[in-house]
Amino acid sequence: MRDRLLTAARLDADPGMHVHRLTLCPLWVFWRDDGRRYLAGDVEPTVAAVLPLLDGGYG
């Protein structure tokens, strides 16, 4: 885990509580909003996308 740890920070919390925020690796979030609502049983739409990523290890 140490080779992937980017940052570590202790957060203030109630007495007896220990809270630390660890950043292990970049997180990418992607979604497409087509403006429609889908219910259970509806066919989920699909789309192909090409995302440019920085050079480096991703696994």
C-alpha cells in the first residue's frame, strides 16, 4: 500500500475517534446525462467513449 499512498491527513474528530483521510490513487468519475429517466426494467442506454489518460501505471 505504501507505494500507492499519495497523501495522508488526520482529521479532527470526537474524543476516542481516530479519523484519517488516505489518498491511495487518482479516482476518475465519468457519467453521461442524456436528460432522461430510466426505471427498473428499462433498457439501459450504452455509449462508447474515448478518454485521454495521463501516461503512467493504472493497475
